[in-house]
Amino acid sequence: MMKLFFLILFCAIFLTVSSDSDNMQDTCPTAQGEQSIFFINGYPCKNPTEINAQDFKSTKLTVAGDTDNYLQSNVTMLTASEFPGLNTLGLSVSRTDLERDGSVPLHSHPRSSELLFVVSGVVFAGFVDTNDKIFQTVLRKGDVFVFPKGLLHFCLSGGFERATALSFYNSQSPGVVNIGGVFGVDQERIVNITRSLVTDHDEL
Ligand SMILES: *[C@@H]1O[C@H](CO)[C@@H](O)[C@H](O)[C@H]1NC(C)=O
Ligand SMILES: *[C@@H]1O[C@H](CO)[C@@H](O)[C@H](O)[C@H]1NC(C)=O
């Protein structure tokens, strides 16, 4: 009985904190390539007579993004703009690939929490709460970690091999705020700050 109560409570809380507004029809795949003359919260739907199973499938995460860059990482993000079937469902997904010394430096998603699932390799992950407290840990294959909505967070490779992780977001458009961006702070500095947060790997 008690379990049932908590289950109902959990569902009620989850439904009220779920991020995007509810859909009002079964599906509404993003109408792509059409210039919109009006602006709404989300994307206009494709013509219902033209919706098919392919709108709900994407092969864009089957390959690693190109990690030949300064961060030695790549985040391939699939939001409702890249993956039509997500429109109105309050969901999105991404694939993160990290080379041996790769990093995804401090950033936040203003509209979504993130559930990170490690597919391979070792990942140091952490977030900073509104009291400036850092929560960090080491993740291995199959481990899952949560970055709460809007909080600054980061990922670094464990440094022994390539790492790959998938992330799931409770928004069709989580948004990304990179610290430093508008202030012109050097990206290298942000990476150094991020690395300095991971103090002692052995203790994690
Ligand atoms: C991430 O990978 C994609 C696909 O390979 C590439 O187009 C993009 O430039 C890469 N991003 C960075 C920052 O290297
Ligand atoms: C970042 O750290 C590296 C290695 O410790 C150092 O050589 C570099 O000067 C630092 N860069 C900045 C902008 O702080």
C-alpha cells in the first residue's frame, strides 16, 4: 500500500516537473525545410498524411562525431530540429565521444535534466549545485548519472581509452549555455577550470 502511494506520488511529481508542455496529438513530426511565417513554442507539424515510421527513427548516433578538435570530444545532439519525431514529446538524445584526454567542459542545459549512460570507457562526471557544491564521480560501462536541470556540469575521459556515452533529456530542445561564451573567456581556460574540479581521481 505504502509502495503504491509512493509510486503515485512519484508519478504525480514527475508529471508536474516534466519539462516541456504536453503534446495535444499523438505525434507531430517536425515539418522540415519549410520556411515558417509564424513562430510557436516548438515546431510546426508535418502534414499528417505524410507521416511515416522513418520520422521516428534516426541513424545519426550510429557513428562517433569527429573528435579531431581542441577538446578531443564531440557531442552529437539530436533535438526535435534534427530528429523530427521528437517534436512535442519532451525528449531528446545525444551521443558523446571522448578521446583519451577528451573533455566536455562546464556547461548547462536551461530547459532540461540529463541522464548520462556510459556505453564504453571511463568517464569522470560532475555537476555544481546552487550552493557551489560539487558532486562528482567516476562512471564505467553501464553506469548512469544525472545532471539536474540547469546546473553546470562536465564530463572528462578517464584517460585510458576512448569513452562513449549516451544522454537523454526531458526536453525536445534542452539548449546549451557555455560559460565563457558571451564573455569571450578563453575555451582553454574553461577546460583548465573543469579539469581542476576533478581533484583526486582515486577517491572518486
Ligand atoms: C562533431 O562531429 C561532426 C560530425 O563528424 C562534425 O561535423 C563537427 O564539426 C564536430 N564538432 C567539432 C566541435 O569538432
Ligand atoms: C591550461 O593548462 C595548461 C596545462 O597545465 C597550461 O599550460 C595552460 O597555460 C593553461 N591555459 C590557461 C589559459 O589557463
